[in-house]
Amino acid sequence: MTGSIAWFDELSVGDTASAGGKGANLGELTRAGLPVPPGFVITAAGYRQAIDEGGVRSELREVFAEA
């Protein structure tokens, strides 16, 4: 798994930190051969890259600090 997206068939429980719990579990189910529709997750690194490129990370920090 590299980059901003990860396909379910690339994921396992070891990818929880980068793909989230639901993504990692869907990967496990896919690898077990259970009927999971094809899909992908946006990785944590991909999300951070998107908010940085969109220039909203500082806005998010400000809103969080106000809350």
C-alpha cells in the first residue's frame, strides 16, 4: 500500500493506522474471500496531503482551537 488510496485487497489489520479500522477490516474480509464489493479507502497520508494542498489545515486548527 502506497500513496493516497489503498484498495481493499491491499489492506490487512496491520494497516489500521494508515487506512482506519473500517478499511483494514474490509481488507481482511476481502482477503478471506467474503463477498465485499470492490472498493478503496483514502489513506491518512492522502487526507493530510489533500488538506495541505487545499490550504485548509491551518483553518481546521483554528476552528479546533476555538471549539
